[in-house]
Amino acid sequence: MKNPATLAAAVCLGALMTPVPSQAQLFTTPREQMIELTAQNPFERFPDGRPKVPDALIERARGLSAEEVWTILPKEGFRSQYADGFRILHPDRKLVGRAFTLQFMPARPDLDAALSAQQQAKGQGRLYNQYAIDMLQPGDVLVVDLFGKKVDGTIVGDNLFYYVMKATHSGGLVVDGSVRDLDGISEIDMPAYFRSVDPTPIGNVMLTGINIPIRIGGVTVMPGDLVVGDREGVYFIPPQEVKDVLDRADETHVHDEWTKKKFDEGRYKSSEIYGSPTDPKLKQEYQEYLKKRLEEIRRKRDSH
Amino acid sequence: MKNPATLAAAVCLGALMTPVPSQAQLFTTPREQMIELTAQNPFERFPDGRPKVPDALIERARGLSAEEVWTILPKEGFRSQYADGFRILHPDRKLVGRAFTLQFMPARPDLDAALSAQQQAKGQGRLYNQYAIDMLQPGDVLVVDLFGKKVDGTIVGDNLFYYVMKATHSGGLVVDGSVRDLDGISEIDMPAYFRSVDPTPIGNVMLTGINIPIRIGGVTVMPGDLVVGDREGVYFIPPQEVKDVLDRADETHVHDEWTKKKFDEGRYKSSEIYGSPTDPKLKQEYQEYLKKRLEEIRRKRDSH
Amino acid sequence: MKNPATLAAAVCLGALMTPVPSQAQLFTTPREQMIELTAQNPFERFPDGRPKVPDALIERARGLSAEEVWTILPKEGFRSQYADGFRILHPDRKLVGRAFTLQFMPARPDLDAALSAQQQAKGQGRLYNQYAIDMLQPGDVLVVDLFGKKVDGTIVGDNLFYYVMKATHSGGLVVDGSVRDLDGISEIDMPAYFRSVDPTPIGNVMLTGINIPIRIGGVTVMPGDLVVGDREGVYFIPPQEVKDVLDRADETHVHDEWTKKKFDEGRYKSSEIYGSPTDPKLKQEYQEYLKKRLEEIRRKRDSH
Amino acid sequence: MKNPATLAAAVCLGALMTPVPSQAQLFTTPREQMIELTAQNPFERFPDGRPKVPDALIERARGLSAEEVWTILPKEGFRSQYADGFRILHPDRKLVGRAFTLQFMPARPDLDAALSAQQQAKGQGRLYNQYAIDMLQPGDVLVVDLFGKKVDGTIVGDNLFYYVMKATHSGGLVVDGSVRDLDGISEIDMPAYFRSVDPTPIGNVMLTGINIPIRIGGVTVMPGDLVVGDREGVYFIPPQEVKDVLDRADETHVHDEWTKKKFDEGRYKSSEIYGSPTDPKLKQEYQEYLKKRLEEIRRKRDSH
Amino acid sequence: MKNPATLAAAVCLGALMTPVPSQAQLFTTPREQMIELTAQNPFERFPDGRPKVPDALIERARGLSAEEVWTILPKEGFRSQYADGFRILHPDRKLVGRAFTLQFMPARPDLDAALSAQQQAKGQGRLYNQYAIDMLQPGDVLVVDLFGKKVDGTIVGDNLFYYVMKATHSGGLVVDGSVRDLDGISEIDMPAYFRSVDPTPIGNVMLTGINIPIRIGGVTVMPGDLVVGDREGVYFIPPQEVKDVLDRADETHVHDEWTKKKFDEGRYKSSEIYGSPTDPKLKQEYQEYLKKRLEEIRRKRDSH
Amino acid sequence: MKNPATLAAAVCLGALMTPVPSQAQLFTTPREQMIELTAQNPFERFPDGRPKVPDALIERARGLSAEEVWTILPKEGFRSQYADGFRILHPDRKLVGRAFTLQFMPARPDLDAALSAQQQAKGQGRLYNQYAIDMLQPGDVLVVDLFGKKVDGTIVGDNLFYYVMKATHSGGLVVDGSVRDLDGISEIDMPAYFRSVDPTPIGNVMLTGINIPIRIGGVTVMPGDLVVGDREGVYFIPPQEVKDVLDRADETHVHDEWTKKKFDEGRYKSSEIYGSPTDPKLKQEYQEYLKKRLEEIRRKRDSH
């Protein structure tokens, strides 16, 4: 419900901060560099080089819990890929998608002027946050570093939130900052994670990066990371780890299924069943159950 | 679910703090003074001089969002009329009504004695918070400065909350303090904004003002302000600004309607539409749409 | 959804008890000592000496509010039996049951070794939190001091939460620490109060007490206390106070009933009715109503 | 080090909030009303009615500790006269003096206009904080409610701080708000208690009361209260309690003297001496010591 | 400056919480149990079994920094022996001594009565905190769990602080709670670490343990731990780790000495010297310097 | 007092840069780009293009207060150049120097590997924080974004702090993170601003930028900014604003001088003198005084 005329005046945009030679493209990581920085990506890429986790894996990831991601990532050396402390728009709705990253910094008129000059030299006008939002793809999650800003730190109101929903096919939003129009946004069916809500429009900041590595809380987020959010928080999974995480989650799902079944029988104490049966016979029963169920799951998955 | 006998003993009441000559009426702003202090009020007044925003505008205000208020007030010099950080009882229900203000301060027996003496000299007994609550009118929102107090800072439990609901016709409650009986209150259909919840009854405070200017967070609230709360926070709108805010909101509603319609067509980027179309033809289309819809809205409104 | 193999390795258990002679049983308060420490308990006891508030009183306690407990306990000298500041899993569902207490402390390998040696000398293995959870009884509420720990402070994930639900017949959980698997837990019908949520499993702590007095926030909780939680917080009621609290609550319920009825009539101000009628005739009307209704309530209760 | 031209423009002043009839003097509690509100004051008064604790008692109060005030006030019903959480400018220097109170509220242009009109009708100009500061007397402590405001909440910079020091003869400052120019202020020898420091000048607030009852943290401060601050926090002592507090402190000083002497002898455990000797002979020894020393102290005091 | 008569009435004492059979000594870990729990202690013990780190090592520990302790403990599995977030009384004075531990819990009259009965059955009176303070030895540091309590959580005022200083020979105080009489305490030459300061005396708590394992922040503290505090925080070093920590610190001191010497020469970059020289010749020079200096240090130490 | 062998293992370095084409130099803003981004710099530059505010202006800036900077910068559009909330090492010592910036981000092994590969392709080894510290120049202030990290966020201990002091000629340190070895650092004469202190060495982070624009709190800091810190906080002044700020500060100093002189005369109220004299004659007196003193100051300055 943003008033149509105020944004352009209120927001200070167009600035670039990052140490790129002036002949380089200003806001995006060039394709070659993107490929080098995400060299371990096992999947296809978008035209700009951003890793593209396949749609099928995105679908499978809807069944993931944060705990299942935790089981794999720290062992692989990724100890800081989880962020929480967000207000969550629709806690019942899982967030899954590919990270599309934006970085903002506090505004400075000298930098703003320098960068506008560079933009104009390339024949482009001043940059707005819509410029970045126009680049979103289906399956994307918009991930924004607004350094926790509340007042003047609202990345979208309900109009742009609606647009992001349309453009990403309800992919989602994670912002280390705020949103406006909570009443309006609440009626739109897209998962969103934000720090706070404020009636002010975005202002006194500069857009300084599109699809560059950014920081959200204690996490370095890369463009193309698989973003998975539940009602606890958000995991940013490097593309090369996605397959392992999902396969291991299948096992955990079966383990949970079997454990609850056993608890329901009422014959076992928790220490006899959880985390792994103490009785060798039970252990074998579980191993056979696991094998059978994993096969069923894979068969069912392949048949789709 | 307050135990019937404890409140009277537990609460220290009856005190007045504000610098009024002893011959003046003790707790309320005298009618003349109220009129002077709210000289810009364009509407009728209650018998005590408090501005009375018309019922029809209160109804229209149910469609307001915090952002739409923000669009007008700071431009008019009202930069500090928004308060948030509340727990909200029924986030789905909009709060709208006229401010009825109460002020409490920490208890001091010497002041309490002095003020009780003044009350008795006027033939009135000690003052309780019920004394003030008895004065509520339909359409009022009870706005209370309890300086953020949690323990012993509970303005109402479920019995008095029920009474306030009846008296104000579900107007509402905003308290910079706490409430009791959250389970009981949750079943009553009236919007409420509070800082916290505690099982203790109100105590160790003095009622020091009825319908005087008070402070809620960073806002100076005047009796008669239009109180508008959504799931983000609460705006206190001076009566003389209400009409402008509402008229501008009509335009914003139409703008949102049109913007979403255009996004739904799927032919435009967000930067081509939001906040104002870049293409002159689209701009004209929007202007015509706006004009037509505003007329429809006004016609529909007038027909009621 | 805990991965089956990680817990045993991640958690440091086997723990340290409080200063008991080495010939004493390590983790539980011996029956005699339990009886001495809870000497005022008027009810039966579990085999280990823990007071057993009768099932019928537990049922009656489902109608209690925190305010009704507050009315009695401070007067009896129990000024610190209320804890709040929790995240509440199912705010609509009342928590009622008998306290089963656990205490954890930060891990130290030297103490861990000393206590494991003691355990082995008694022919018992290392201790896990499941060891304690296996001891839960129907009607119990698991109350855990994990000193507010978030990361590595998760007492249960969804598997063990499910087991606790089964074992206690949906008794409940209060933990001054965290839980995992919030998505999974949310689907299980048992009330739970916790400080935070984290994807990590429990770790870097020692289990140091089972059914000993523990501290939750500002409350000393005794095994066998009646635990009552609503959407505000949790009260820990000593067994000897339970009957008084419940009887007084009956009166309050009738008082609320009558008060609302009077408010509904619309003929009285709040100050004439609340907390006790000012008019002698009304007062008498209330007294008669109270007497009649209390008799009805008791009759109905006895008939069950 | 305030730049000479910016303050007038930046600060919104001149407003009055409190519910006084327009014919009354605007910002100060009229003398009669002041006398009624502080009816228990046993001392002389300033011309405006403000209680004037005698200089001799102010001098004696330099030896007070917060604990000694605590010993008396709660017993007399004053349970909320202590405020802490301040940054303290010169922790080694005791703060003692008579409260001179100011109240600010968030600015609103409509009130500001109404009050300016009232001022002009009385032939007075707009009001600045200097207007109030000009009224300070030797021995005063300036006590200011700026509702904890940091940015734009700086009551003084080093120039006005210097002036306050001169005017109050180093009386002191307590502000629930901020100050500017910490480097400059640090060189001036006057005790000061503030919440924070900021480079901005005061702004976006209205001066709404001079020598009215105000709130500092959880304390209601009355003009004329004896303000006593040490490196812990600040006590606001009602004039009628000052004598008792000081007399009791004499006893405590002697008690401390004797207790340390006994500890120095090295023959007694702490439980035999503190808080009161257990041995009847020691008790008598103490009583005699106390009597003798109190006489000496009073004699010495009278001889001055 | 505690008033002599108030403490006994205000404090609720005498209670014991921990699960010991009633025939056991109530508040202290029995000697045998203490020896089992601290089985790895390589040093002598106090008569009650508490490890006694030798005076000579305490002296050496005055040169330790928190970083030097960090270098050893986590490697040995002690990952949680550091606590910070304290206000520090004399930041320039190192804290070193043997832990003497106290535990308090929130008061409950039923437990208090039960434990007083047990004490009386043993022919002992009610217990005060002085009872514990009387047991302090030279070289002790009093370490107290008061669960962060501020109001009513003051372990000592200046009189008892003075006594503790005398009894421990200026050993020191660490309290997860508050102190009173900061002005008075500031003049006494003993290091102290506390969370806050308040004018109230200790109250509404029970003394529940003397020389039992306690928790300070995230640390499990054992009686006899070597307590080392600097202007950052406090380390609690298990006795069996003390020698290693100190020997390694000698090396670090020499390393620092040499590193600064090299930096002073101005010929090397930081990366060539720190943490270890890159040039083999420099490396050798350092190794020889280290050997020589360590010998000097040991020789000098032995000669004392 | 860092142990010599641990740092290399503990820190994850080598890190990831912002989106630069792989043929560009990785960590520094190339000279041409630096010149474009700081195009308004009126002074000389370092060989890498970083603006070099002249030594003479640095000397003059030692007399600046935060307020004097505030007077100029917001008017010029620089509304966000001030950061506070630091612990300050030597509050009595002014911080002044040229910003040398570092940026760290949370570690990710995939990015670390990618960037190490790039470094090796250029014939350079892994990067440490010493690599950056080796580049410091006399007059520099090391400004580090460690995103507020406490544990594992310690940019330096006392050895490297000593080196920075030597290399910058006591220029200074500002870190949005922590330091180690506070005891050791306290003895070194260089101003430092940090968020916290911890015994851990730096770890689990990547160095991601040297002399790029970084964010400290709400400020975008550019390499070459003039850093001015007092006991309140830190201002980052763009080079092109330095001269104006200093000239205006001269006027303020004279104004303060004159104001205090007038207050000392005791004949004027604060409102007659501050911020600007109301009496035309006084005004003229001040203008003449100002003119004369400014001339004296300039003459004295030129004579050096």
C-alpha cells in the first residue's frame, strides 16, 4: 500500500561499493567469476553462472527439517550456515528455493555520486531495488542484507511482495531487515522471514550488490545456495551438499517412522529404541525396515 | 478472574500529580483548556471538550494501514505518532477509535495523602482505576501510560476487560504496561495492545491523570486522537489530520488495486509499474483508472 | 527427526551429583530424604517418595488461571513460584501435572570420569537423558534445568517428545533450555514450554540430578509440585497448597460469572460491581448467588 | 562545544501539556498547590513553595550511602525512591542537593502551536530549556525526564553543563536521557547521572513541565526532594524523611566502625559480630561504644 | 554499612536442597565424596578433602592471562571454564586463589522448615551466609551462585566484604549476583567480580550448598579450582591442569618478550615474526632465546 | 600473549572477495577504481589510490569533538557517519587517523578453496590477517568489520596490537568485533575501540576485503576517511569534508571560550548568552572577539 510518489525521493540508490575495476559490470558477479567461486556446484547454471539446484531436489527439500541439515553440514566443515531470530510470516509453510542475493549499505552521497557517474558512463540510469527485483526467477528466494535495519529498512511493502511472489512462483523472502504492510503481506501466500516491521519505506541506504556473497546473521550466503526455512530458522545449503543432505534425510524419516511405531507398541523404553536400538534383534529388524522403506521411497520418487 | 477482595487493598490510588491550582477539577483537563489545547480539531466535541472524530470516519479508518498514515503525518510535521513493540491480542482485528487517556505514576504515600485530602475536600472518595473506566464512551480506545510496568502493572484482568469491551462497544485497549488473565481475555472480542502479561493485580502505582496528554513509547497522545492499530503497531492521528489521511488512503487503495492487476497480467517488470508507471501511456491509463475508481468509491460511500 | 547415530557421541553424560556420600544412590533423592523434604505433603506418594497429587485434583486444576494461584500462594509465604518468558507450543492447551525434575550442568571431563567410575562400581552404565525419561509416569510434567542453554541445550527432538507424550499421557514439558524439531513437535498434542529452538542436539552438558530440587527462572521446583501452565506462564504449586488454591478458584469462577452477568445487564458501572458490589443489596444478591453456585459445583463434582 | 546557531532551529520548544486552566501560570506548580502537594515538608520553602532542605542537612548527607537510605524509606512506605542504570560522570564524587525538575515529551506541532499561543497571550515568548535552567538555585540538582531518549535527547553540552555547575554551585544533574560533549563535560567538576551520550543537540521534544512531579525510571520525583547519588545509583528522599535517614546513618557509621575494629582484632568470626554481636558482653560493649561515639559526633557537629 | 538489625529478619536461610540422606552432614560434601569427585587432584587437600593448590603455584599464577589458560584447557577437554560479563571492582588487580563455593536458591517456606528441622535434629541452629563465610581460609576465593539476582541478591556489603578480605588474605570474591555498598567496598583492597549492585540486603533466598559443585554462567565450578581473574573475566582451572598451564605460560611470556623485541627493531613485518618466525634463522634464534630465558626463569624461581 | 603455534591452525583465511573478475587483483581496490570511488578527495593519495588527508589536518583534528563534526556532516548529506557502543581502551586519548579497512565474513570451506586457488594462480599463498596488518602506514587507523563477533572474533592480542601501534605510530584501532589480552593491551599507548573482549583467538572467519568500503555499525566507511574518536564514539569524515569541519570547529572553540568567560562574570543568564547573545551589544562584542581570536589562531597555526 505504498504511496506511488514517495519512494523515488526517499531512497538513496544507485551506489556500488565493491572493489571492482571500473570496466567491469557493476553490480553482478561476472559469469566466469561466479563459476570460479562456486566451482564445486554439481548442477546446471543460470546464464549468469549462478548454480541452479534442480527443481526435483527443491521438491524433495520440502520434507527437510533443520535438524536433518545439521546432521550433514558441520561434518563437511560448514559450521555456520544456519540463521534464526526472524519473524516468520507463515510458520506452517516450508520455505525452499535458490538464493538470489542483494546487499545494501548505509548511504553516503560521495559514493552515490561516484557510482551514478559510472552507471551513466555505461548508459544506465540510477538503480532502484526494483531493478534487482526484476531479475528474479521462478524458484528463487530473495535474500537481502539490510544489516538488521528497522526504520527505513523495509525491503518491500505489499505491492512489491506481491510482485516477488509472482516472479518467484511463491519462492520466498529472507531479509536481515524489515518489511512494511504486514496486514497486506499476511494475505499473500509466500513464505517470508524478516527481523521486524515498520511503516516507513526503505531509505538512507544504497544498493551495493546483486548476487554477490552476503552475510545474513552469522552466515555467508552464496547466490545459488539452497535456502530451506522452517518454523525455527533458515539453512543455506551449498549446492554440492544438497544431494547428501536429502539422501540422509530419507534415512532419518524412516528412522523416525520406525521409532514412533515402536513407541506406539508401548513395550520399549526410550533408551532401548532411541537413537539406535540396543537389542541386536531389534537392530536387525530396524535395518531391514530401513532398507525396505528406502527402496519404496526411491521407487515412488522415480515413478513420478 | 480477579479474586473479589484483593484489589482495593493492593492498589494505591487517588493521587494527582499535575500542576493544577487546587480549585481546579482534579483529574480532567477542564473543557476550556481542552478546547485550547486541541484548537485545530475540526469536529464536534464531547461535553468535556474532547474532540469527537465522527463515526463515519472511524468506519472508513478500518481500511487504513500504518503505511498510509505514514504517508501524510510526517509531511505535516507529526514525526512521532507511531508506537510499536506491543503484544497484540487479536492480530487479525483492526483497532480503530478515539483516545481516552489515563496516566499512572509510581506510588508515594506523601502525594497520595495530599491528593486524597484534596479529593475529600471536594466531597469525593479515593480514586480507583474503575473510576476512570466508568467514564468510557462507545467508540473509545482506552490508552494507558503505565510506564512499561509488568509486575503490578496490569491495567485489567478479564472482568474489567469485559467491562471495557461493553462500554466502548469493542473499541479497544492500548497499554504501555501489562494485563492479567490472558486466557480469559483471549476469548473476548476486543482488540488490545500491551507490553506484557503478569498474574499480579495492579499495585504500587497512583492514577495521576484522566484525559490529559500522555506518552506511549515515543508518542505524545492527546485525548480524542484517532487510534489506529494493525498487526504492526499503533498510530495516534490528530483529529485535524484524519480527513486528509483517509482521502489519500483511497488513492493508495486504487493504486494498489491497479498495480496488482498489472502484475497479474505478467507483461510488466516491477520497475515499469511500481511506484508509478514509467510509460506515458500506462501512466495515463492509471490516471483514468484512478479517477474512475475514486468516483465509484465516493459514490458508494455517499449512498450509505 | 534426530539422526540415529549422533546423539551418543555428541552428548557428554554420566554426570555429577550433588554432595551425597558415595554409598548413597547417586542421582535420585532417597525415599526417606524425599519424605523429609516434602514433609507437608498431604497426599499419597510414589514408591520413590515423590508426592502424588491425586488425579481428581489434577483434573480440577485444568480450570485454574495463573491469577487464581497468585491469590493464595504469596499469602502463604510462597512468593516465587511463578516462571514466565517461555515460548509456548500450544497456547490454547492448559498444562497440568506432577513435576518430575532433571538438572543438567556444563560438562567437565574430570567430574564426568569420577561419576562414571561411581556408576560402574554400582554395576550401572553411563547415563543418558533417556535413562531419566524412561522413569516418567502418567500425569508427570518433565521439568528440566538446562540453564537457559540454546545451542546444544535441546532436551528433546520430535522422537523423544513423542515418547514423553506417550509416557506421561500428554502430561507436558517445561525446560529452561531449548528443543529441536519444532515442525515435528508442533504436530504432537502435548503442552510444552521452552526458552528457544535450535537444530543442534544436546551436548557439552552433564545430567546431574533426577528428582532433586531444581531452579527454573526464579522458582525452586520440588519433585511432586503441581505444575500449572497457561498462555502466560507456569506456576509450581506445593502439594499442601493445592486444595486451597482449587477451592478458592471455585469462588472466583462464580464471582466472574456473576460479574459478567451484571455487566451484561448494562445497568451498573464497573466501580459498582468490581471487585465487590458497593450496594448492600447487590452484595447480598451476590452472596446468595455464590452460595448456590458453589453448592451446585460441588454437587456436580461429587456426582462424577 | 555547541555551534552557536543550530539549537534554536533544531529544538521544538515552548509546548505545555499538563491539564491546567489557561488562566493559571503555565509551567510551574503554583505556590499554593506546591504547598498542598508537599504538605509534610518540615522545612522552609523557596518563594515558589518548593521545599528547601537546610544546607546543614545537605552537608551531612554527603556521608550517606544508598543502603542507609534503604534502611528507612521502605519501612515508611516509600518503596520506589531509588533509580539506577545511569552512566556516572565522576563516580568518586557524591551527589547531594535539592531536586529541581523538568519534564519533556515528544514534540507535536498542534500542541506546540496551542501552547505558544497561550504564552504569547501572557506576553511571554517561546520557551527553551535555557528558560528553565535560568531558574536554578545554589544547592539544586537538575532532574530531567527525557524518557530515556538518546538521539536528540541531550539536555546539555559542555557550555550549558558549565552554566548549571555555576548556577547550582556544583549541585548536579540527573537526566533520564543523554548529554553531549562528554570530553568537555568530563573536565567540569559537577556530579552527573545520564543514560547515554550522543553528538546530536536536543530536538523533536517539547518542554512540558518545570518543577512538577516527574518520573525517573521507577521513581516519582517531587520538586524539593533531597537527591543523593553514589557510584551505585540515586535516591530521591522526601524532605520529611531526611532527618530520620541521617540520624539512623550516624548509628550505622558507628556500627561499621566498631565492626571493622572487631574484625581487625582477629578474634571473632563474622557470625559472632555481624549484624549484631551474639555474646551479651560484646553486645553491651557495642552499646556503650555506640552511645559514646554518637555523642562525640553530635558534639562535633554542633560545634561547627 | 548494613544496619545491624535488619539482616536476620530479611533473609530466609537455613534451607538445604540437595539430595543427601538425612544422616549425612548437611551442607558440605563429605571428605570421602570430595576426594572421589576430585580424584585427579595432584596436590594436598584441606581437612574436608578440598584440593589445595600450593601457594607457590598461586603466586606464579598472578602472571597468567586468560589467553594462556585458553591455550591449554580446551585441548584437554575443558571447553567451558571461562565466565565473563562481570563488573570488576579493581580491574588493575589480578584475582588468584582457591575456589570456596556457595549455592543459593529462591526461598520456599516448606523446604526451609524441613531443613531447619534437620539442622535442629543435629543440634545446629538456622544457617546464615555468615556461617559459610566463617569457614573461609587464607588464599580462598569466595565463589557464589546467586543465579544473577540483583534486588535482594547482594552477597555482601562493605562490612562482610571487609571480613572476607581479612579471612582470605585478600583472596577475592566472584558472585553471580550482586553486592551492596559499592562506595564502601571500593576502598577495600580485594579483587571482586559481580553482576550488579543494589542497596537491598540479601533476601528471599536459601543457602543450599557449601563447597558443592556450582554453576557460574556457563561454568561448572568445583571446590578447590584455581580461580584466575583479569580485566576480561574469570577462569576456573581444575587443580590437575594448573602445572601445565603455568609451564606453558612461561613459554608464552618469553615468546611475547622476543616478539616485541623484534618488532622494536623495526626490520620485520608482523607476518615474518608472528605467531612463529618464517625465516629458519630467525626461528633458530628464537629457539635459543626461549631455551635461555626459560632456564633463567626457572633458576630465578628456584632461588626464592 | 598469544601462544605462538595456534593461530595458523585456528583461523580460516584466504577468503573470498566481492564480485571482481578473476583477472583483477583479489583483495584490494585497484588504484583507478579507488580514485573513481573517492573522486571528491581534494588531497594527495597513497600509491594504491587511497586518499591521504595531510598530517597537518590530522594534528588539527585532535581538538575536534563529535559535536563539531555533527554540525557539518548531516547538512552536507552525510547523516550516517557516526558509530558508538564501543568499549574504549584509553578514554582520555583522542583517536585521529586515516582509515585502513578490513572486512571479514563467516567462513565457508567452498569459498575458501575457490579463493585459495585464485591466490595460488597468482603465485601468492594463503592470506592471514597479518598480511593486511603488514600494509599499515604511519597515521593509519585500522578499521575492521568483524560483524560484532565476540568468541573467535578477536582481531588482535597484545603482540599484534603492539605491532599495529609501531606500524601506525599509535594511529589506532576500531573493530566491530573483539580483542584478546586486555591486560596486555591496556599497557600499550594506542587508542582502541572494540565491542568486547574474549580469550579465544580469531577463528571461523575469512578475510574478504582490504581497503574496500566496509560497514561499522550504521556507517559506510571508505578507505582514507579521517577517523576521529573521543570518549563518546567514532566519526568517519570523508576527506572532502575535513577542511570545513576543522574551520567551523575553530569558530566553535572561540564561541565556547567566550561563553564560559561570560558565564564566569556571573552577570548573565544562560538564555542571554547561549547559543547566541540576545543583546545586540553583546552580539557585537562576541563578533569582534570571534574575529580577533580566529586571526590569532590562524596566525599561530601558520607560524608552525
